[in-house]
Amino acid sequence: MSAAQYRRKGHMFKHISEDLAGVMERDPAARSKIEVALLYSGFHAVLLHRVAHGLWRRNWRLTARLISQFSRFVTGIEIHPGAVIGRKLFIDHGMGVVIGETAEIGDNVTLYHDVTLGGVAPSVDSDSQRNVKRHPTLCDNVIVGSGAQVLGPITVGRCGRVGANSVVVKDVPEGVTVVGSPARAANGALRTRTDERFAAYGIGSDELPDPVFKVMDGLLDKVQSLSMRVEELEKEAEERHGSHLLISTEEIELEETTVKTHKQDR
């Protein structure tokens, strides 16, 4: 075996060791590396992808696709062999995850079940989309919650968070948490965090839900304040109307008294 082959072999085992360590770091249910290696479908999918991706880069395209389809059949996770995946990718639960051909994933990324890293309109003029970047890029330490759809050649910045069931079609800046459909920045902040702490499912307990709810709460508060102001104006109008009636009654009584006095004088 040549020196280059030894280096490639050592590099492969290093990746496997790091992938196992990534699962142990982020899944409290994992009891040992042996358990992860034998029972975790996300680990199996990443391992088989690394084999398929190596073949894909060497232009063994059909063999690479066969391995990826075998992986899909066994794990329920579909990763195109052309996708570029960094160190310590953790696919938790895994079932239903789809990663497209031109997707790029950085280090320490976490994906939950039913996540799609897909294209926007792959069936429209497919010929023009071949060999073109059409899937998203996830930078280091990104977390994508279950059911989220990240679509198109967009970028989710370092330490970005995508909440469960969100639909992301625009770039996510570094450290920002997005939620909703279409996804918007939670808290309305440009940057909510730039640290690398892990937050399960992409949303911490101290973060707000869908920003649409926040907007609706603001509108309800505004409507309530306007209603109170209208009530105040109505009361003021009633008071003014009542005092006007009182003045009119006094004027009429004064006129009647004046008329009676005038008649008596005559």
C-alpha cells in the first residue's frame, strides 16, 4: 500500500472518529460510541455518504449513486453523493432527511428529521440547472430543526438557527435564528447569537416563537389602546353635549321669566 493510500485511509478513520464524537457531544441518549456505530441511522448515512462521495469525486458516478440509494433504503436518509459534508455532521433521528447534489455543509452541523436541503424549481428547465449551484450552503455550527425546508442556492451563516417547520428561501446572516413560513428573524434582531453553544431543534427556551405572533400581539395592543381612546372621546362628547343642554335649558327659563315680567309690567 502506498503512502498516499495510507494517508487517505487514516483520513477516513479520522472522519469516522469525529462523526462518532459529534453524536456523543450532542445527543444525551447516546450511551457509547459502540451504540452509535451500531444503531444510529444518521451515523450510518453519513458514513456511507463519505464512501459514495469519494467515488463521485473519482467519476465513479453510477457506483456512487448505487451506494447512496442503498443508504436511503437502509436509513431513510437521502444524501446525494455530490453533496459536500464537513466534520461532525449529526443527523438526529434522520428519517426523511434529503440533501441535494450541490448542497454544502460545514463542520458541527446538526439536522433533525424531515429536513430538506433542496432546490427551488428542479423540474423547470432541468437541463439549464445541471452542474449549477442550486442547493443551500450551511456554514459551521448551524442547527436546522425538524421539518424545516431550506431551499435554493442560499447561505445559512455560521451559528445560524432554523426553527422547526420553517421554510427558508433567503440568506440567513451569521448567528441569526429564523422561524416561520417564509422564515423571518426571531426577535427582530440582526444577530441573536454568535457563540457555538448547542440548542436542540434550533430554538432555545429563551427565544420567541414565530415573529408573526409577535406582530399580531402588537396589533392587538394597538387596537386595545385605540378602543380605550375612543371610549374617552365618547365620554367627553357626552359631557359636552349634556352641559350644552343644561345651558340651553337655563336660557329658555330665563327668557320665559323675562316674558312674564314684561307682561306684568304692561
